[in-house]
Amino acid sequence: MILTYKRFINKDFQQEYKNNFIKDFIGTRNHFFCFSVREGIYSIITLLKLTGSDIVLMPAFCPQGLNMPFKNKRIKIITYKCNQFLEPDIKDITTLIKEFKPKVFILIHYFGVDYADDSLLKILRHNKIILIEDCVHGFMSTYENGEYLGSKGDISFYSFSKVLPVPDGALFILNNYDVSSNINISKKNFYNQIAFVLHLLYLKLKRVTINYNSQYLNIFEKLIYFFYYKFLCYNKSTTSISKYSNERLAFFNYQKIRNARIDNLKFYHNILGSSFINHKINKNSVLTGYPIISTNKKKIWGFLNKNNVEVLSYNKYWFFPEYFEKEKFKEEYFIYNNHFCLPLNENIKPDQINKIIDLLIKFNN
Ligand SMILES: Cc1ncc(COP(=O)(O)O)c(C=O)c1O
């Protein structure tokens, strides 16, 4: 049993009251907390006064929770290309900006890997396009210069439930907007309550996951997850983070978690660097999992799972839009089909990573 922990989370990481990390992280910036990212986006749509005549540029390889609020509000989405490292294709973006004059550009820091090419920022600024950074996988991650991920955008958002064992919680940072009058956060309603209870149940039942959102589930867990997503998607407004998550978030030892994840990333990278999605990895990234590419994904996945190693892949609740052209988006489509993430959270020790790597070597032989 390599990764079978019965505990909710390692006690070491919950010893002290560490709320200061989140306070320091936010600093003096405008911000709001809410239940989920998809709900928070409705407030952003209102804040930016987006209407059906506005265009949002976003990558083709995209989670439902990001795409859906814009679709529900009938805001037009145009998708841009990324390269084989999931970095935005500047040439494609320049052409799309000329043709569609978008109001908003969304950048996803996939897996928590930083993307910080200044030429993209210059183009967006020059064309007065609002930059929204999706840092859902990268709370606590940094750019190469040490600044926290999300400090370049006009708006950035983070999801706690994707990176910590809490059932809900998202944070929106508004670098260039005032939050006081425009964000309307209501109390949790019936649908949130059910989503909250289901996710909590899932977290309690699950042994250990790599980012607390593992998708290798038994039938019972699958059912929980199915209904969780049904209820999570129901609201078309922003509701508050639960008291439970708010309290738990105050107790994590973020510095320790961060350091453990950075060390684990380095450990993997020294051995598996060549199969990593992006070779130019910033070694201080705090990732949700160690993403690698293999055309043999299904078999490796099964093999690792048989040996009690849980892997994660972003394609279950991620999709390509209906009008997606396979030829145009072939790099992302390849990653969509062939990536998976190895566990690297703070519960995993170097000797366990060694065992995982040994398993991969055994598989290849
Ligand atoms: C990169 C990314 N952005 C946004 C979302 C939506 O977040 P939430 O589930 O909190 O609505 C997700 C969820 O899968 C995601 O992975």
C-alpha cells in the first residue's frame, strides 16, 4: 500500500494557526471569497459589465467550470491555441484580437505551472484587454521572479478545494477593480448545501488523493461526484464560502505544505524531467500533481492504480468546445488525451516517490 493514508490530512500540517499566510498573500488587494470559482465568475461578469455583445478569449482546453458561466450568460467565447507545453500561441492570439476585438483574455496556469511571457501582457495592455488569470491549480505557486501566481492579471482566482482538503472555497483577487459596491455574495442555498455535504463526504471517505480531487473513484465515490457536480453547477450567482472551510483554512501550515510540494516537484523532476509537460519548469512552482505525457496512459494508469498509486488527469470535466477543430488544436488535444499527474502533495515522502518511479520503470520494462 503505497499511498493509503486513512487520515484526513497529515497532522504535521495542521498544527498551528496559520491564517496569516492567506492574509499576507492577499495583502492590501481587493478580494472576495466565495463557494466556487464558477460561482465567482458570475460576479466578475457583472463587475466587468459583460454583455452578449462582448467577446472573451480563452484556451480551447478548458474546464467546464470556467467556460459554463460565460456560456450561461450568452457571452461569446472565442478559443485560442496553445503550444505543446500548453503555453498561449501569441501569433494566433494576435490574429484573433485583430479579428474579434475581445474585451477579456483568460490565461490558465495549467497544473499550477506559471506562464509569464511579457509579450502577451504587452499585447493585452496595448489593446486594452482585461487579463484574467486562472490560478485554480496554483494557489501558493510563484512566477520565476518569486511573485505569487496571479499578480500580473487584472483579476485572478484560486480554488482552495482543488489544492487542499476542504470541500469548497475560492478566492478572487481584483488587482485593478474595486470590490466594495459591485460584488453581491449571497448565503449558501439548498444546492450549495448539498454540494458541500457531498464533497465533504467524499473527502472523508477518500483515503488520500493528490489534490483532493482524484478522479480514480470507486462506484460509490463516482455517484457522490456525479451528484456533487450536478449541484455545484446549479447556481447562477455567487454564494459564500462555508464556515467549515473558512475555519479549516485557518489551520493549515501553508509554509510547510508549500515547501514539501516544491521539494517533491524537484525530486520528481530530477528523475523524470524529460517526460514532464513543460521542460522549462520553474523549480519553485507549487503544483497539484506532477504532469507527464504518455501515449500509454490508460495502461500505466491501471498499473499504478493496481499498486495503490492514485493519479489524476484533467479530462473528465474538461472539454473542447463543440466547434473545436481537431487540426487547429492538435497539441492541446494530444495533451488532453495523454497526460496524467503523479501525486506530489505534502503527504508523500521521497521514498514513496522513489517507489512510484520504480513502478514506472518496471512498467516500461
Ligand atoms: C483550471 C480550472 N479553472 C476553473 C475551474 C472551476 O472551478 P470550480 O470547480 O471551483 O468552479 C476548474 C475546476 O475544475 C479548473 O480546474
